[in-house]
Amino acid sequence: MTVTGRHELNVREINMAKRNVSKVVLAYSGGLDTSVILKWLEDVYDCEVVTFTADIRQGEEVDPARAKAQAMGIKEIYIEDLREEFARDFVFPMMRANAIYEGEYLLGTSIARPLIAKRLIEIANKTGADAISHGATGKGNDQVRFELGAYALKPGVEVIAPWREWDLNSREKPMAYTEEYGIPVEMKQGKKSPYSMDANLLHISYEGGVLEDPWAEPEESMWLWTVSPEAAPDKPTYIELGYQQGDIVSIDGKALSPARVMETLNKIGGENGIGRDDLVENRFVGMKSRGCYETPAGTIMLKAHRAIESITLDREAAHLKDELMPRYATIVYNGFWWSPEREMLQQMIDLSQQHVNGSVRLKLYKGNVIVVGRKSESDSLFDENIATFEDDAGTYNQQDAEGFIKLNALRLRIAARKRQK
């Protein structure tokens, strides 16, 4: 018996003593890790595996995942285009909150996980599966996000996280496992990317490799969606975004679905060098992690949304949103999308967007998103007659400011007099 075989028997004894699982729904990409997990689940748990592949990217080819699952004898294969649901029900609500984690991260990976967890549970219910499984490691945030979502939607579900159970914890061991068990894994020709990457409509992320040194600058060849700001066109690109209740509904007058909005903005933003970010973030599990991100659409959407809110949202409502936003962003980052606190905050945020209607005009130039105009025919709170530096025709009595200032200064004056005595 091989070393790997002895390992499998030991893990089988441990796990079968803990659980009795007959069918598992696996979040399956068709790559090395999930292909190994598929076979490992069959071997260790002696169970039937159902695969689920979510297409939440920009038209990425998912047929290879189907072919690989079929080649491994999988009978129930779910491959779903979830781009519109992802944009409409997850990204757009988050953008209404202007959510950004630790001042920089636009939550591209975080916001995709609750949708995948939701579909895993729905497929488990449909197929009568006992458990779900994912390929997230025991060091990252995604294990938390997948499992918090799953438990919130189906409290009694079993979750199998192979990276927390097996000892195939190096790149060489899974490759040896594929050879031993004849697992079909595509071996791409040429230089393999040294980075761990995740992509969806909102972003593409890069971790690992040289990025594990926070002092090292990433290679230009790493970036896949954006040109460098230096190489972006010398002529700016102007776009106009139309808003209804806080959501973008058109670009340059053309009505678009949420996913099409994001695909279009990713393309335009990428061509103008917009959306690159290099940051060190605090993971929920306790460690610091350096990652690089390309988020062209999200960068544009955040800037534009704040611009339309600037003329349509009441001052105190806007300030309250800004105070609550870091809490909302942390909730999403940590995986609590399906929590009562996120849903409560979302209701408040959505209520605030009822009058966030109008248009924003932007200039995109060499990595910069510049607001050059904003208007709302029906909901603007900007009154030129009051704000003007010219003759205000009696709409604002400047003498009223004297009493306003003295009342606000009262506590300061009282304290100053006490100290002087």
C-alpha cells in the first residue's frame, strides 16, 4: 500500500466515525484542487458527489469543468450562469452602501461567496445531498464565508472542508494524488502563473508568489484586466451613467442590465488603467495578507455613486450612511451576508436610495476617475438660488448666520470663560 493510500484509510476511519454522508454537493471549478477533492470525497467518504460550477465571470468558459466532471463519472453536474443574479442581488446592493473594507478593498471575493453558498444549499436540497464541500484552505477567509452562509441557510447541513482534514498540503502532493488515481487534470503549456487568482464580474485578485513579500512590486505582466496608467490613452474617455434608486441603469443613454453595466465598465475602465490596487488587509481569521486587485467597474461605480448621492441625499442621511459603512463592509468581508444585522442595514440603505436618481458624467484618464458633472431633474437638493455667490434675491438671509454661530459657540464660550478664571 502506498503512503497516500495509508493516509486515505486513516482519514476514512476518522471521518466515517464522525459522520455518515452518502451524497455531497461540491463547489467545483475543474482545476487541480477541486478535481483532487472530488476523487478524495468519493474515496474517503465513500459517497456520491454532485458538482456545482458557478459562472460569475465575464463569459469565462465553463465547459471544461463539465467535461472533467463527466470524465470522472459524475452523474449530476450543475453549471449555471449566475452573472445577472450576482450583479443584481449582491454587487448592486453592496454598492448602494458605498462599501469598502479598510479604506481600500472593494470586496470582490467577499461578495461572491454568499451567492455560491446559497446555490450549494439549494442544490443540496434539490438532490437530497447530506453535505456540501468547498476547496477553501484552512488559512483564509473563504472557508468562513462559505460555511457561515451555508449554516445560515440550512442550520443542520454537514460541511466537508478537505484542506482542514487531509495532509495534501503542498503542490506536489495533490499532483502525486492525481497520478496515483488517474485524475484528469489539464496541464497547460508554457509558464504557469505563480499567483493564486480569483475572478468574477467585480474583480480579479492575485495572492502568493512574490506578493508574499509586501515590499516587492508586482510585475507588470501580472495584471490581466487593466493597462498600466502610463500606457493608457493620452485622450480622456467621457461616460455618462444613469441612476434609478441608487443603481446604474444606463451608460451613455443606453439601458443595460446590471451584469452588462459591469462588463461594460470593466472594459472601459481597464482600457484607461483604472482599478488597480495593492494592499495588505486584515483577514478575519487573524493574519495579515498582501493581495493585488483589479476592480475597474467597482472603482468607477463607487466614485459615481457618491457623486449622485452628493446632490440627492440629505446631509444627515449621507453622514449616517458613512458612519455605518465600515460596519457594513466588515460584515460582508467576514462572511455575514445572510445575517440579521446585514439585512437590517440593507433595508435602511435601500430606503435611503429612493430619491437617488439622475446622471453622473465622468472623465476617465490614466487610472483616474474624475467626476465632471452630476444632475437630477426631479430629486436634486442642490439649489442654485441658495448656493450662489451672486445676488441670492432674498432666498437666504445672511444675517441669520450670526445667531446660528453664537448658539453653536455657546458651550465653547462658557468653557473658555471658566478656564480663563
